[in-house]
Amino acid sequence: MPFWRRSPLAREYEVTKRPIFLLDGWNIVQGTDAAAYVSGSVTDGVMYGTNGYLGVRHRSECETVGFESNVFVNGVYHNVPVDRQIDSEALPYEMQMGATVCTVNLDCLIDGDCGTLRSVPPRRLDLRNATYHSECRDVMSGDGGLMFDGDYRRVVSMKELDLWGADIVYSNFTFGSSPYDLYLGESPNIFYSNNMNSTNPDASPSYLLEFVVTITVDLREWAILRGDSVDDILLQSRTSGVVESIVTQSTCAVDYENSSVKITPEHQLLCETGDHGLMEQNFSAAALSCPSDSESDPGFGGRIISSFENQKKKTLSFKKRFILSITPDTLPTRVTVTYLARHHSGGIPSARLFPTISEIMEDQRLILNEFWDHFFIDLQQQEELTPDRLRLSLLFNAFRLFCVSHNLHNGLPRGGCSATKTSLLYDLHQYLYHGIFYTLTSPPRALALLRGLYSLLPQARVNAHLISLKHGAIFPRSTIKGTECEQHNTVSQARLHVNAEIGYIINFFFAAVETIDQKDRLWLLELMLETARVWPQLGEWVESEGVFRLDNIAGPDEYNSTASGNFYIHLSAKMHMRYVLDLYEQQLALLGEEAMKNLLKQIDMDKSELENFRATSDGIVIRRNDHLGVYLVHDYFHTLKEWKGERPKHPLSMNYHPLAIFSHMLVDIPEVLLGMFLYQEEFEKKTWYEIWPITRRFAHMIHPSLLLL
């Protein structure tokens, strides 16, 4: 079937494209037309809150007035065992997966039942103060006798990175029709609600409202080191030993026409299985006197409370309940439930006072005002069928890149702290694009990103040793603590291109930034040298041709990872070694011979190795197919079959067998185009237009990196 034809069946099920999100001033709002058929997870994945350290993903309200949020912390993880067929020291024994620290629920119960929503609440994300809003209107009790509104706000602080908070304002309380007017069908029997006195129909109705704050911890992943109440909890990962402290403050204020009161809460501890033996545990007396020097277990010796070894006990919930009874004579004008939390990794933090939600929002506004005042991008480049479509995408992505940039020295998760597990891994290939962006927009943040890479250098040196390299450093593709978090069965599938991309970012940074501190220059050069010195060890000289080949290395493209002669690897390695020589000469002139001598001594390198860089770089030849006159993805790309027949179904990896993909001219990432963009000085301009006949069919039609560059 030709690519442009569609089957009649497909046309029958086509849905008119409506914008899922709209731009209303400085607010991103969910389109009302799209709300009916778009999954709530789509909204949750856009309107989450983060500052690069904390990530709070809200679960959109569907039927009841309950607000649920999952909390993630950058760098907090669990170890996952690796099932290996081959026992090899070069393969990882375990992988790291990002962790959900806890789940926070803010609920409102009416006589023990959840309040019911009459419609999907409007949701919006304010780009001026990074606050999420959800407006629940006409919330009803189960019998319809009580109605009220609930306005929810959530904010993650960019001033104090361990802080986030939320509040709910319940207002407009009204009593509806008497429950005695409600009948079941045509039955003459009257339906009596729990809030009515069945012996006295003339009695005033009353309702018991419970405002509940719940923190739920998964006991299969976390051990409780301390936890008497929802206000102070100390956790430790069962596998990685990471310690996480949670300190919270929850209040409930009730405003009447002439007065206001604060409700004293009740504390409760619940286990999911109904086994209340856990509640007899004295969590505050849990052993905290087991010091340890372990980097992954700071101060607690990896001690796990034996009471939690029963895997049937899945979760433990810490609850704080605020109870309020209302009647027509005691209707409040407003009830405000406020929740504030600090999440600290690595031990017990010093006590600090909590600011108010309004104070956090004001700090956010000041921080973002400064950012938007210097945001110089022409947002009205062309007329659009959907108003502000381009403006919306540019504003949102700039907003997110700014939010996550407050913690770049500790790593940048691939999902921006928007989801757990693999989304919290650092994809170091994506650092290439982030490094370019931050260098051009905020050099201090680009330096922080590079500093995060430098902190992984000790583990990267270990990685190089594990694959039998004498020296140098191997940076993984996906990681949290520096070890590779993806399985690779052979060296040829290792993603060693990350080393060259780190070298590109460093060279780009030096070329773009005029003022760099001397100490920063030294550790940046050290990182550059350590990542470059692996290339002569990974390849071999072909004496008959006088060229240096790197045939056992794969590029970022998943579809062509096992073929020899990878274009991107040879080009990036060649330029990496050339850049490191140029950078060394520049710093030698600026910092002096003594500083360079000490640096080389520190990493056990001599000048002969530097000269070897030059010879190896000159020996790498970027091959061009003489018959086709273009650069190929690898040496045998032109021997593959063109994709013909049916229109390809995307993603290809989920619709076709791997052998069907690998045997055709398909690429997951256009490596040739990417390499020519990055290293433009190596190619003539006319060559750019010659690569399209070969690389025109992509699994992803255009990579985000190309848009950025």
C-alpha cells in the first residue's frame, strides 16, 4: 500500500484534532474539548512541579474531591538485580531505578464518603509562579444535601530545593434539598441519610467532615527508621541504602463570619493488609546509632528493621485527620487545609521553619519574572491555525528547562523529575543538547551540568577498568551514580559516544564563555583528557591502509548498533582528540607550564600520550561512498533494503521484528545529519543536501536535537 493511502477502516475512526492544551495569558490550561477523551496521565505529565531536585506529579481528579501526588527526589534510587546469562565483571551486577519516595493524599470525607465531583475541574499551570491550580466546583455529598467548592494549589519551591507545598480552600458551603425528599425509584419508602435523625424529620441536618492528610510508603522498597506521625518520617532504601528524611507540617483553619479556629488533628497509622502489628512498633526508637562511612549509606549502617521483612505488608500510611461538624447554623465561610513538606537525602537535616504557601508563590514570581524579562525569542514568526501554538510550546519548554536547572550539579533526569523509575535516570546522550542550550542561555548552569559529570569521573574510571582499559574514563549512557543502567551483552553495544559528546560540550563551553575561573579550567581539562584517552585503546591501526579504525563501537542509533565503520563514532572520536589538543595548548598559554605539569601528573599522563592523540586523530578517515557520493551511517548501510510496501507503523520497535528493522535502510537517530551539524567545519555546505536520499526514512521523523541546533 502506498504511504499516502489510508484504509477506509482507519478513516472511520479518525478523531478531529483538537488542542489538548491552550495558552491563556501566562497560564497553560487543558482544553475543554480535549478533556473528555485525553487520559489524565497526559495532563499529569505536563502540569507536574519540579525544581530539578524534587519532582511532584499530581494525579488528576476524576470522580472525587481527593488530591493525590507522587513525590520523587533526584538521585534517590533503588538497586535492581540484573539477570545475566554470562558471568562477566564487565557487566553491571545491578541497575539503579529512580524511586517514588512517598505518595501524599489530601482528601475530604463527608460522613465517611468522598465528596463527588459534578464535572471535570478546570486545571491550569501558571508560568509566572510555577503553581498548579485545580478548581473543583459544586462538590456534593453522597445524598446531595451538602455542596461546596474546592480550590487546590501546588507549588515546588525554586528557592529552597527540598521544599514543596499545597493547600485546598473549601468554600461556598450550602445545604441542598432535604434528604427526606429523595426516593428510591417509585418506592414509597423514604431513603434516610446517616446525617439525619430518622425519629425527628424536623431536626436540622448535620454533616461530619474529615479533612485527611495521608503519606503512604511502600514497605517493599523502603524501611522505616523513624516515624511516630506524619510530621517526621525517616526512610531508608532496602537496596541502595539511601536515607530520606520527610518533615511535614499540616494545618486546618476554619473561618466563620466573625471568627476563625484551628482544628487539632488526630494521628493514625494504618497498614494496607489490615495487620495492625506494625502500629505497635516504636519507630522513634529504631536503631539510629549505627554509623557508617559508606557513601550510599550516610550514617545509618544499612540497618533494616526486622519487623518489615514480611513482604505481605505492602504499604504503611501515616494519617492526620481534621474533623469538623457542620449544620445550617454553623456553616463556615472557608476551610483551608495546608500541607508543607521538606525532603532531604542523606541523613537528618537541621530544623527550619516552614514559609506559607503565599510566601513560596511570591518567591517563585520574583525568580521567574527575572527569567522571563530576559527571554528574548520572537514568538510571533508566522500565522497559525491554532492560536499561540508555537508560543505555547516555546514558553513551556523554556519554563521546564529553567525549572530543572536549579540542581544541575546533581544530575538532570531524562524526564525532568516528571515520573519515576527509568524517567529519573540521567541520559548522558541528552546532555549534549542540554549543554548547548545552557551554554548559550546561562553559562553558570552549563558549568553546573559539567560539574555533575565531573562528580561521576571516579566511577567512570572504574568503568574503563572493567572493560580492560589501562586508563581513561568511560561514561555510561543511562545512570544515576555513574554505573551503566542498561544491559549490554557485548562491547560493541556499549554507548561510548557519550565520551566524545562530553568533549564537545566542554569545547563548546570554552569557545562561548569568555570568563572561566582557573580552578574550573583545570577540572574541565581533566575531564576532557580522561574522556579522550580511551579512543586509542578502543581502536586499531590498519597497516595496509594506514588508517585508524573504531569498528567495535556503536553510535546512538539503536537500529545500526552492531555494524562496523560507524560514521558518528569515527567523526566524533576524531574531533574529540583534536579538540583536546587545541584546548591543552590554550590552557598551557593561559595557566603556565607548572599547572599543566601538575595536572598531567595527577592523572598519570605524559606528553607522548598527547602526541598519540594527534597521530590517532589524523589517522581516522571519514569514509565517503564513492559510488553514491554521500556519507553513510556505516560501511554496509547501502547494502540494506529500502522500505517498500505498507506504510510503516510507529514506533517501529513495537510493530516489527528487530531483524525486519535491521535489514532495511532505517535509522532511529539520524547520526550522519547530527554529526554534520555538530562538526560543520569538516564539511562543505553542499554536502548537507546530499545525505537525504539515504537518510530520508526515520523512525522518528526529526530528532529534538536538530531543532535545537
